[in-house]
Amino acid sequence: MIDIGLTKLALIGVVALVVIGPERLPKVARMAGTLFGRAQRYINDVKSEVSREMELDELRKMQKDVQDAASDVSNSIHKSMSDTESSINDAWHGNDEGSGDDSESSSGSSWKRNPDPSLLAIKAKAFRRKKLSRTTGVPAWYKHQSGHRTRVISASARVAKYRRPVGVGKSAGFF
């Protein structure tokens, strides 16, 4: 940058004092400082904008690479699944032709059977019950002991229920 020493700065101040005058010199110095600060902020904003754009370009390139890799993986998985499905269908149809039962082999994908709706409802109900038992705040030992909660009482009610009456079972005390 510009090499300005103390003597050059003092010379500039004396010339400014002579040219501008002592009354307007503080206003001019304040204005020059303000303009210098604005220029620095503008330069910093431009630098940050340029660096942000460079990072954004890098991220776009990285996103494109990741999307390409993901599509390649998806295509390879789809291809392997279709190959596996075709080999399973070939094996299934090969077994059906030997048994002489042609009713299922005419559908093309007879190994894909729809489950019974009543079994699905039972399975869903059991899943909800298991999920509920995992997420409740009841201790496991209580669940195993009774299976389900019959009565729920608060902590203060439990203390009142099992507290010994005053004076029963206690010693007379020291005094």
C-alpha cells in the first residue's frame, strides 16, 4: 500500500489547515473519515460477495456430482432388482410348468400375492399395541406384573395411603 509516515501526515495536516481553515477542518476531517469508513465497508461487502459466489459455485458442482452418483446408484439398484425379479419369475414359472398347474403361471407374477385384509388388521393392531407399550411412562416391572394399569394414583395419594399414622410405631423419643 501507500507508505505514509508521521512527517508526511503532519505535512498534509498543515496544508489542510492552511487551505481549509481552522473552522471547517473538523467537519472536513469527520466527513473524510466517514467516506473512508464507507469505502472500507463497501470493499469488504464486495469481497464477501465474491467469496460467497465462489462457495456457491463449488456447492453447485458438488450437488451435481452427488446427484449424478445417486442416479448411477439408483440405476444400478433398479437394474439388479429387475434382473433378480426376472430370475425369480423364471424359476417360479419353471417349477409351475413341471407340476402341471397353469392357473397361477398365466398371471406373470404369481409369487406376488396380496395378503388377507383381516390378517393385515390384526397385524396393525398388534403393532399399535407394541408401540404404545414401548412409549408409555409405566415401568417395565409394573407392565409385566399386571399386564395393564388398573388404577392410577398420584404420588401424594400414594404417600397418604401408605403413611403410618402419627404416633403409631414410633418410639417415645429422646425427651
